[in-house]
Amino acid sequence: MQLAIQFFLQIALILMACQLVGLVAKRFGQPQVVAEMITGVLLGPSLLGLFWPELSIRLFPVDSMKVLFPVSQLGLAAYMFVVGLEFRLDIIERRLRSAVAVSIAGMVAPFILGSALGWYFYYHTAFFPQRTSILEAMLFLGASMCITAFPMLARIIHFKKLAGTTMGTVAIGAGAIDDAAAWCLLAIVLASFDGDFSHAIINILGGIGYVAITLLIIKPWMARWAVGIEKRRELSEHEFVICLILLALGAWFTDKIGLHAVFGAFVMGIAMPRGVISRALIDRIQPLTVALLLPLFFCYSGLNTRIGLLDSGYLWIMTGLVMVAAIGGKGVACWLAARSTGISNREALGIGTLMNARGLMELIIINIGLQRGIISPTLFATLVIMAVITTLMASPLFEWLVGRHGPTPEPNSSNGAD
């Protein structure tokens, strides 16, 4: 009972803090979701816990995390479901060559740099616990570097009105491919950490099987089911619940096989029929998810972040190395790859800038690493700083490099979902 009472107070505090930080962020051209990521860090031990430790413990006691964590995961899954609903396969197909080239560059370059840093950190710092092997350290940091803030990327593209443009299309397609590859790498790391590589095989084959069943069986079935709904032009409460059940089952299955709930929710969102169903689902799910549930995830991540652990010049130099590898490996490599496929320099710069943001997905993957004991709290803090800074850079750097010129629209495409 006490936990429930505490939870409601936490919700009020988190939402008020997010709105206040959001007002400041808006003046600097940052979307609300970026403000929420910053708020999470501010409410954690990096600020509130540093200056008012007793207040921090009273507001966010350890036991309350048992409630905050599952609710934050629900918000994350619901948000990724909405991102899947807004995902357009048709415009990805028109720019598939560019999306694949940018994706490969955005995986290979940062993975090599991240793996090299993992090797260095393993032998010269205490960033990895003793139980973590050198291979696990290299693979995990490599995967962390090549991740893209896919859901946040989708919101920035919406915020910048880039949906249906070359920049938005290539970035969202490449981001989706990169994140799928990063989850496969994480599956291998977790399998190695558990000493059972059969888990990695289950993760990867299970993920492929889930995508195949969802898109080849469930999607066509949903399309036939949608015919009557399109005629009525209305999604009933009963039909809405069926969609929520599919969302929950998809999130449960991919979480069960070790690929995380966000993957299952996103793919299930793609499978939903476009038109009345997708619009109704977005209208009903998105407002509450974005306004209430998603900020709870950012706060949960922030409560695990202790920037004060970076208490020496050497550790801050290591953080600087992470930043250089992250920006050089992702932003620069994606810019060059986009240029090599014939995209104009201005649009290629925009793609590189958008792909460089880590944001939400970075927080997810490093939270898993911290919870499983693969990385130390110090490395977690370092990677949170990288995630925050690369995401903060996206909007102002985009304006500076690309300018306010109108983006090039894709032919025969619209900004909304089909």
C-alpha cells in the first residue's frame, strides 16, 4: 500500500520536472523527449541525490523501483508500438540502397571503434567487473556504440517535419537495421555472459521467426480483419483490446527469448493495418504513453546514473574518448556513406547528424548491461553522458549544418501513414 502511495507522488514529481525542463529545452529547439531524458538524470543521484541525498532517498526509495520499473517498461513497449504504427515500409523500399549503405557504415565503423575502446578499458580501467570477459567487453561496447536512438529518431524526424523526405526516410530505415543488428550483438554478449550460446541462437532465430510470423501471417490476417472496420470507419473497444493483446503478446515473446520487449512491440506495430485501425490506435495510445508512461522510463534510467563516479581527470578523458569514437564512428561514417550513394551533401550531413543521436535505445541497452553486471556503474555513467550529449547535439547541429531550407520530399509520398 505504501509503495502505491509513493508511486503516485513520484508520477507527479516526474511530470512536473519534465514540463519545467521541457520549457527550457523548447527555447533551444529541443523536442520534449530530449527534455525528459535530461530530467531523468537530474532527478537521479547526479543532481538531486548529490545535493539533497535525504530528499532523494525519501522520494525514490529502493523498494519503489519494483513498481517504477515494470510501469516504465510498459510505457517503452507502448511507445515502440506507436513508432511501428508510424513506420512506412513503402518509402524505405524506394531508398533501400542508401538506407543499407548508411546502416552498414553506421554499424561497422562505430563497432570497430567501440570494440577497440572496450579492449583498452578492459585492461586499463575498472569499467568492467571481473566476471566480464575481454570478448564480452569488446562486443558490448561495440554494440553500444553502433546503436541509434530509433524511437527518439522517429520523434525528432516528426518534430523537424522530415517524414517522407530523403533525410527522414534513409535515417529511419538505417536506424531500424542498425538497432536490429545491435540487439543481435547484445544477445551474443548475454549468452556468453551466461555461459550458454544456445541462448544466442534462440534469441536470433526466435527473433527472425517472430518477424516472419508477424509480417507473413499476422499482418495479412489483420488486413482481412480490417476490411469490416474500414467500412464502419470506427474501431470498437473490443477490437481495440484485441490490438492491445497482440501488442502485449509480441512484447512478452521477444522479452522471453532475450531480445527485449521493445523489439516485439515495434514489429507488431508495423503489422497493424494502415487506415482507420492505425489512426485509432495512435490517437488512443500515444497521448497517455508520451505524456505519462515514457517519462517514467527516463526517470528510472536517471536514478541509475551517478555522474559523480567520474571523479578524476583520467575518467573524464576516457569519457571524451567515448564521445570522439561515438561521433566519428556514427555521424561521420553515415555522412560519407550517404554521399557515396548519390545523396546531396546537405542531406547527407542531415542523415549523419540524425543517425548520431543515441538517446532512448542507448539507455535501454546500457540498463540491461548494468542490471546483468556486464558493465560497472562508472561505465554506465560514461555511456549515459554520451547518450545525452549526442542526442542534445542532433537538433542544433542539424539546423547549423542543414539549415532551415525545405527538405527534399520523396516522390508520391505523404507525411502521414498510409
